[in-house]
Amino acid sequence: MHPQPLEFGITPDCGLTENISWWDSDAEATIVLSRPDTDRELWNEFLRGAVKSYRRHGVERAIDVGAVREGADTAMFWATLDSTGRVIGGLRAKGPLLSADDSHATVEWAGQPGLAAVRKMIDDRVPFGVLEMKTAWTTDDRDKARRISTALARTPFHAMTLLEIQFCMATSAPHILERWRTSGAVVAPIPATPYPDERYRTKMMWYDRRTFANHAASDQIPKILREMNTVSAQAGAHVAARAAGQ
């Protein structure tokens, strides 16, 4: 692998002094992009929904709420809201990672043959900027869940745009990976790990901001580009408004 470096600089608020939101007609939901310290009530509702969802599926050990509640390692998060304003899904971005030691993937592959490869893939990309997508969940309504998952699969590009970084990574079971691959994720050639328990064969996937269009579904690419413009424009407007008020 020979990635070309992107110059990236991390600001404390990523330009998100206020949340950014838009209506997604495919998901029939409002997507809200924010930070834990910007939208504490929404963040807490997102976490409560995640805990309930993970518990229903018997994988609550995969989410350590005590460790993430304060949001210190969360660069930003996404919440999907139905027409009543109820949170019906979302996820968060952890990082930017400074080394493989910052990634939860090293916990998931602990004691497994693929651990060394996991660590190398992360460490090789850290100089170019890496975020880890975590705590993804959706409503149990199958049709809504499918449409929300397709929308959430585009969220790595919002984060990469705002932070001006090149890579996002995530880990998931194969049936979830298929949905995320529609937006250009590439599954890493690393042996699966039985995480969070023996029922699962968790894999690692990567998004590359430079090459995603080579792998994404044709109907996802224009939506990705449109949303990248949306979050960039709204964040820029927030920064400009804040500067004008000083």
C-alpha cells in the first residue's frame, strides 16, 4: 500500500459549534451530525438507544457505556430521527487515532491470528488520518433499518471532510458489511475474529477518501458528494457566524 499523504489539521470542535442536519428522503429520517459536548441530550439519547439495541441482540458486552458516556474520544456522532423526533439509529466516530493502541479493534482481535495485521494496517495509515466508526445501531423495523443503514454508510465521508483526513475504519459482522460496502468500504484481507462472541465472525473494513468511488455503488456516489458539500457548507457557515460575532 502506498497512500498519498493528505495534510490534515484537527481543531477541537471540527467546526461543529452547532449541529448540522438534513432530511434524508430515502431513509425518511432527519440525519443530525453533532458532538457530545454540543448536543448532550441528543448524545445521551443516542447512547440509550444503542444500549437497548445491543442488549436486544445479546451483544451488550460490545459497548462500554461507562467508557464512552463523556464523549472524550468521540470526534462526532450521528443520530437519525423519525418524524416525531425520536432517535431510531446512529453511530459515532472515534479519534483521530494516534496509533493502533487507540483502536478498539485491537481488543476485538486480541489473541487472534489477525492481530498483528490489524495493528499494522492502522499504524500504516495513522499519518494520513484515521477515524474509527463505532456504536452503530438502528431500529429493529427491518425495512427502516435497511434504509437507515444505507444512509449511515455514507457518514464516514462527513467526518473525513470536516477533519480533512484520508481514512475511516470499522469492524462488523459480514451481513452488516454488505450494506456498508455500498458506499465504498473495502473489507481487509484479515482473518475474522469471533467477537463479541462465537456467533459472530467480525471483519475489518476501510474507507479511503481518495479511492472510494472505485468501490462504491453508483447510486451512493452522488449522495456522498452532495452530503460532503452539505456538511462542509454548514460547518463553514457556523465558523463564519462565530467569527462575525466576536
